[in-house]
Amino acid sequence: MPIRQVIVLLFIFFGSVTLHAGGIESVLKPDIELEKDSKEGLDQVLNLDRLNPPVSAEEYKSAQLQLGNMDFISAEERTYYITAGDLIIIKLPNEELFQEYEVNFEGYITLPTLGNFKAEGLTIGELEKSIFFRLPVYLRQMNDVEVQIKQKKKYVQVLGYVELPGWYLVAENVSVQGALSIAGGMIDGSILNEIQIYRTTYSLKSSELKIVLVDMFQFQTTTDYKILPQLKSKDILVVPMTPRMGTIKRSLAPIDPPKEELETDTEEKIRIAGQVYKPSMLEPIKGSNLLDLLISAQGTLPDADLAHIFLVKKLKDGKYRTRVIDLEGYIKEKNFQDIPYVGAGETIFVPEKQKTWLQKFWRGSMDFLKDFMYLVSAFTTLYLLSKQ
């Protein structure tokens, strides 16, 4: 064989081996210093062939840390994890505009050319890396993948004694009361202080079911929004029904039982009667004194005797204990901290002021004058009609 042919064959063989090993550049310039952010630098750290994608996003993060690059860990990556229901927008290297995708109930998104990606439980940065490593090599060399959250949503299931039980896709900041409203609201007979949230939390090796108690009654009476726990993705909200509604399903007519039948603790309620604008029966509220409850009854009438308010309590032996409270004295002395508290089952009765003989005479005179003027007016009207 001529020596020229041998040289050509050796050159072809050497060139093919060089290309297979990663490119002619690495042979011609083996000692070139690579930038930290370059893909060649990542390949060098990962010991991976550039013609094949890395195995996972975790390897990419590990490589970035080895190169000393911390810019890829954004604040949003640290704080927010994508959940089922989120609306996200994605731009691939070969696309000019963002495309919109919704994370389905199972936690996946589907990209037309790349297939399914698990998004639930990942940060924005992790999803970007996951998609990036699935791209063909020529696209990975063009640009990075961009992922943004367009709208945060979550799935919540509402069950129990509500109008429309089922799964709902709700806004990220929806409250327990908002979720109940979306489900049509609670039905008469719901137990407001025994609503439960069933929440499943996952760890690396196991899962745990937690139950969170929600007291909607206390929230509605105190308006303390901190009482309501925050809903999380795939929480199950259950509203129980009072046993007083019975075990028979009724569908012929709307159920409208009397209020007494819906309550199991009417003896524990506080009753307000007498000279008040709105006599009522209230639930006991911890820390409420006599003045607070009279204000809740819209105040007292002008003739109310605030110096002799009766506070009546039924004892366990069936007898009644009565205390007379001088609320007028407490108010005059500005001694509001010593106003007596009112407990469960007590009755507040505000009597009318006792009138003196002069007040009675004056009131009687005014009543007589009103009656006399009415009679004069009536006779005058009849006399004028008779003259016509």
C-alpha cells in the first residue's frame, strides 16, 4: 500500500476519534480556561458527553455549586413550590412568546413536543432545569428555558352539609369561609364550631393525615380572622350536621326546623330582656361583661333603671340566684374594669325606673291633656260637618 494512502487512513481515523471524544477544540486547546457559566464548564464538572443530556436537575445544581455560582438559586425558588391548579407560562429557547399551561390535578403539565413533566412540588427553577435537560442539544445551546407563575391556584374539596359538595379550583389566598361560599354555603343545621380540615402531608418515606379543627362560630362572633387556618393544596373541608336533624333523608320540602331544635345548648345561652332596644338570646362570649352585652342588645331605653339591673342565674339544684348590679354607679365612677362578667346561662333583666308622685302626676296630666285635646278635635270636626 502506498505511504500516501496510509497517511490518509490514519488522518481519517484520528479525526473520527477526536470528534467522538467531544470535538476538535478540546484536542487543539486542551488547557483552555472555561468560564463558570459556560455549558462546557458544566460538562467538565459533570464528566458527561455533550452529545447526551445530564441525568437530572439535581446534577445541574451540584455542578453550579462546585463552580461557585449561586445566582441560579433565586428568592422565588426558595419560597414557592408549584401546586396542582397553578397557571404557569413557559418559553422554550426556540420560541419568541410564552405559552400558557395549567398544572393538572395529578401535578403534571404537557408540552407538545417534549411530553409530560412533573411540576407539583418543584420550584420554578427546578422546573426550568427539568425542561432544559429534556431539550435536544441544539436547543440547549441556544438559550435557557423561562418559567413564570401567571396565577396561583389550588384544588380544595368541600364535603358534608353544604349545598354543592365537590372539588373546586380556587385562588391561592381563598379562606375557609370563601371555600364554603364557593360550594354554595352551609345548610341550616350545620355545626359551625366542628368543621374539620383533613390534610395529608408527605415526607420522603411516609405520609401523615392531619385534622385541623375550624370554629366558624367563634370567627363570626369575634371577627378574629386569625382563627381561620390557611387552606393548602388538596385540603378536604368537611362540614358536619347536627344530630337533631334526624337520620331520615327528606327531599319533599325544604327543611325548616325551629331554632330550638337546631341548638343543643340553649340552657347555656345568655338572655337579655326588659328596657333594651333589642331583647335577645346570645351565645356566651368569654370575657364579655354586663356593659358589653347591653351594647350588643343595641343599648337601653331612656326609662331604663341602670342602678338596679337584675342578673339571674339558675343553679344546679333548680333554684335561682339573683344579683342586683349598679351599672350606673360603675359608669359614673369610670370603673369599667370592675363591671361584673356574665356567664353562660345567666339572664339580664333591665327594669324601668320607679317614678316619683310628681313624675306620675305630670305624666298623668299630660295623658289627660292629650285625651282632652283629642275629644275637642273630634267634637269640632263633627260640629263643622253638621253645619254644612
